Amino acid sequence: MTDQAPPVYSGPSRVLSGVQPSGALHLGNYLGALVKFTRLQHEMDTFIFVADMHAITVWQDPKLLASQVREIAAAYLASGLDPKKATIFPQSAVPEHAELAWVFNCVARLGWLDRMTQFKDKAGKHKERESVGLYTYPVLQAADILVYKATHVPVGEDQRQHLELTRDIAAKFNHDFEAPAFFPLPEALTEGPGARIMSLRDGAAKMSKSDPSDNSRLNLLDDADTIAQKVRKARTDPDPLPATLEELKDRPEALNLIGIYAALEGRGPAEVLTEFTGQGFGAFKPKLADLAVARLGPVGAEMRRLMADPAEIDRILADGAQRARAAAAPNLAQVKKIVGYWGS
Ligand code: AQP
């Protein structure tokens, strides 16, 4: 008798990812996520959402939320997402995400969520004061992905652990409900330059929208002078740049700036280092500032142009939401049947 190989998911390849409308988009979001979305839309069926349900896990001003959603949509479009190729939509406009999240809340184990480092980082010392939503955020994330049976998820390195949880939830659902290979085990696409851009003020902290210091990040909507000033003020050290990356091991701020330069130019960091070996930051920073302005300036300008016509952004989002619902609804209907809901 031979052991039978477990069945493997055989549906089509699909990309899903999103960004929260929780503040100004920065270089980390751009390189870690947006640039990848734009590339992947030419390779696979692509769904990109604005994660407004995730955003409200921490307080968001209701008067601003809808315009923040439009701003993220504008950033997607300005980065090169084509609404005819990719389905672009607000998460809250597709209720199937929340419905599947409830099922997954009953599949995921408390012990799995207790291990999530992002919750620990965001909650800090006072986790009992945080919303329940912030705690179960990775479960909703699993539903976001699996309601489309997405197979590939382009994200920054910080999201890797959440993707592992998504795989665990998919595998446990398939196993518990005896629905082998019903859900795919999605792959995190984290590789590539820009997967982990660090703060300009602290080489040990990631660049983040919620960092209270605006000088810690380059925002997509910063003007050229602001970008140049932030790069000039970026924390560094007095030593010249060495010949090898190995020698930057204990100089996280310097390593970060080299990494940013490399990611913006689409080169490897070792190659960039070779070009600047022996030079100090007085010489390197103006070159980095020029490069950042050249890359981010046109994206910011296009975002401003798009945001001047909110009705057109709303039209794109409404169309995307309709297409997303059409893709999600049959999968959710199957889940209801598998779970055994009344009337399914
Ligand atoms: N510093 C980063 N380097 C590379 N990628 C990053 N991403 C975020 N920060 C970096 C990636 O951007 C995508 C969208 O992130 P998000 O808005 O969903 O939430 P986040 O990861 O929590 O991003 P922020 O900017 O740090 O927001 P706040 O401060 O609100 O939590 C994801 O793919 C993420 O990996």
C-alpha cells in the first residue's frame, strides 16, 4: 500500500493585498507594498483593497476616514495600479470579509493570536485598553485573503508572521471541515528591495505611519524641500562608508540609508556601497535626497491631481467593490455550506 499525497489546492493564482487608511503613506509602504502591487497586476489576477476595517481597530476620526480611503486609492493609482487590470476597492464595501472573519475567529486558537508580535508592539504595556479588533486583526486579514482564495500576498517583512497565521487558519479549516485543499495556503511575497525600510530617526524601528515624529519617514505627499530636509536630518554617524555590507552590521542607520538608495534605484545595496565607499554622509545624503525627490515627487504630484477629483476615485472604488463582491460571494457561499449554516 502506498501513502497518498495530500491534495494540493489547484485553483488559479491570485494576488491580494491592502494598506490601511490610517495616516500618511510613506516610503516603506511604497517600496514594501505599492511597487510590488503594480508589478504583479501584469502577472496575476490582482485584488488590492483599502483596509478601512483594519484602520478602525485604533481610533479614526469618522469625519476623515472616507477621505483617507480616497487618498490611499489615489496612491495606488499614482503608483501605477490600473483599475482595469487590478480590482481596487474599500474593504468595508465587501461584507463577505467580515462574515468569513467570524468563521475564522472560531477556527483560530487564542494561543496563535497570543504569539502575534505586531499586537504586542502596538498595544505596548496596556493591552487591556486596546480594542478587541486590534487583537483579532490577523484573523480578519486571513479572511481578506482567503475570501478570494488568493495564493500570493505582496507585503513588507513586518507582515510575515500574519501570513503564517493565515496559512495555519486555512490548513485548520480544510482539516476540521474535511474540505481538503478548499483554501490555498497563500504565500507571502516579501522578498525584494524595500521589504523593511527603517525609521530615519532610529535604525532599529521600522518606518511607520503612526510614528509620532514626521521626520522619521518620507511621506509620498512630502514636497521636494521637505524630503531633502528629512534626509539631511536623518540620523547617521560620523564614519565614512565602508567597502562591505558586513562592516555596516552595527551601523543600522547607515545600512538603512544605503538600503533605501538601493531600493529606489533598483540596485543591490552592495553595489551602491561600492560606489560610495570612503565617502561621508555629507556627500551621500544630497545624492540620496535627489534620488528620493526624483522617485517620489511624480507619485505625490499624481496623487494630488487625482485627489482633486474625488468623484472619479469614488467611481473606481464602487466599480472595484462590485467586482470584488462578485469574486468573494461564491467562495463565502461554499464556506457556509461546508460549515453547515442553516439555509446554505
Ligand atoms: N517600514 C516598512 N518597510 C517596508 N514595508 C512596510 N510596510 C509598512 N511599513 C513598512 C508595508 O506596507 C503595507 C501596508 O501597511 P499597513 O498600512 O497595512 O500597516 P502597517 O504594516 O502597520 O504599516 P505602518 O505604516 O507601520 O502603519 P501603522 O503605523 O498605522 O501601523 C504592508 O504590506 C506592510 O508590510
